Amino acid sequence: MNEIPREDARCLVGGRGCRRTAWRAALVAVMATTAVLSASPPASADTAGMREFPSAGTFTFTVPPDVEGLHVDAWGAGGGGSGALVDGPPPPYGHSRSGYGGGGGGYVHGAFTVVPGQQIVVTVGTAGTGGATSSTPDATDGTTGGATSITAGGTQVMRADGGPGAGVYPGTPAAGVAPAATDLGGGGVVRPGGGPGGTGNGQSGPGQAPFDVLKTPGCGDGGDGGLYNQFAGQGLPGWPGGPGCLVISWS
């Protein structure tokens, strides 16, 4: 005849050994569950995030795990202001004058589809340079700012143009090209840089960008024109524009 184990015999008569056995079994189950949870790998999916590119250059962005769409806000670089023209006495006796402001860079917002791990090329526009002080009008011209763009799979999907440099007249605001329509956000938004730059003032850029979008101070602004001091008969060179910038976000 098989003998009943002591602990099991106590369970049959409702003794304390039954409760102790049940407590030990519950403790073993909790420890086993904790071991399984601690051995599980952490979640690797990025459910939401943002990356800002505040300086000029070319960069590579890797799409995070489980992300299949990106929203982008891009600003083209501002154009440089023109330098002061120093050509004899000030008006009305001569042609000396202050320089004009460079054009503000364009602003583009849009969305496009991607796959996790995909390599995205980000190009942030270089600021336009300011023109020199000169007695020759053409020598005072500022240069155009560089465009800011996104390239995916070898295709440029969006671009915010850089503002033109100023010359004898202020630089005009720039625009850009939005991505094609997708289920993520339609065909995007394109806005030009700010209003016209006056004598000695650059255009502010970009035009009407959302206030809740991060933007580096001065990003996309046109450079101021160089001022002419008629009392000293001297002038200053134009100021460079602001570099472009770009923000990628996902949810």
C-alpha cells in the first residue's frame, strides 16, 4: 500500500501544512512569471518623435522601427543682402546708397510614406553671403541661399527654395515644392518668405510658418543690406542670410 506524503496527509485533514503547501506553490508561480517578464526584450518601436536639423549640410536620417510615414517642415536659406554702393556724393548728387535686404527662404510642409530602417537624405540650405561695399553696383550683390530638401529612394520628395540675394533691388521671397499627395497629409503646403526687404533691411522668412513648429532663430531670414553713412561718405557690406533648417516628426 502506498503511503500518503506527510504534507498531503495534512491537507486531507485541513491542517496548516495544506496552507503552507499552497503558499509555496503560489510563490513559485510568481517567481516564474517575474523571470519570464525580465527576460523579455524591451519594446523597440518609436511611436512618436521628432528630429531637428538646425544647421546647413547634408545628413542621413534612418526611419525608426515601426514608422511608416514622416511629416516634414522645411525652410530654405535666406539670401544675402547687398552691400552699400559708394559712388561719389549721396543722392541727389550721386548714386551712393545703402544696400537692400536679401530674400527670405521658402517654407514647405508635407508628409510622405517610408519603411522602417529606410535611409532618408536631408539637405539643409547654406545661407547666402552678403555683398561687398563697392562703387560698382554689380559688385554689391548678395548671393542666393541654398535650398532645403528631402530625398528618399533617390527621388527628391520635397524642397524649400532659398531666397535670392539682393542687388540694386531687394531680393524677392522664395517658395518651394511640396511632396505629392498622400494619405498622411495631402499635397502639403508651400509658403513664400516674408514681405519685401527695404533699404538696409532683409526679408523675414519663412512666411506664415505655424507657431508650434520648432525653428532655429534666424532660420531662413534674408540678410540685411549694408548701410551707407552719408556724413562719413562710407558704407558697410551686406549681411549674410540665415541658414535653412528642417524638422522631421512622426507619430
